[in-house]
Amino acid sequence: MPRIRNFHVTVKELSNTVVFLRKLVQGGSEHAFGIHVARMAGIPARVVQRAQEMLKVLEANRTAPGSKPQVSVSKDDVQLSFFQLDDPVLEQIREEILNTDLDNLTPVQALNKLNDIKKILKG
């Protein structure tokens, strides 16, 4: 399509950190920075670490175009949680929600419960 162009945002790599320079430049990027963006977005460290491990395996097993790279996946690696429930605040909110009888909650009680959860978040 003649009107479509590829652009990327320029970056500066400093050791293991990526700084996005907010400058749009024509052409593709040499690297994908999805893992860096995930870390910056607060994705749990375990998820980011697993993504880095998978990337290393995929890069080490680069194969011919069209063929599938071999990645080993154990039973425990099928799905990682995006929520770190070792965080006491998240655990407290989780317990609040699980211990709430949603089927018998009036609208006013629901608003009060939501306000309680908001107070937990604010500390």
C-alpha cells in the first residue's frame, strides 16, 4: 500500500534500561522493547523474568523462516499471574472481595464496600 510507512520511536539503551526519546523516525527498529515496556508498566518481576528466559531460548534457536522454534514449557509455566498476591495490600483487597456476599448486597452496601477497598488502597 503506497501510503503506509513504518515508523518507530527512538530509544537510548543504558545498561539494562531503555529510555524512550519521544522522537518518531521512519523505518523499523533494530530491537523490540516489549519486555522493557512491561517492566516499566509494573508487570510482576516473575513474569518479566520468564519473558526474558523465553526470549533467550527463542534467540538461541533461531531457525529458518516458516519453521517453529522449540521452546520447552513446563506444567508450572503455562500461565503466570499478572497479580503479585505477595503484596499485603492486594491480598487484603482480595480477601475483602472474596468474603463479600455479592448476591445479597444492596446498592448502598456495595458502595460502602467499594469505599472500604478504596481506603485500603490509600493506606
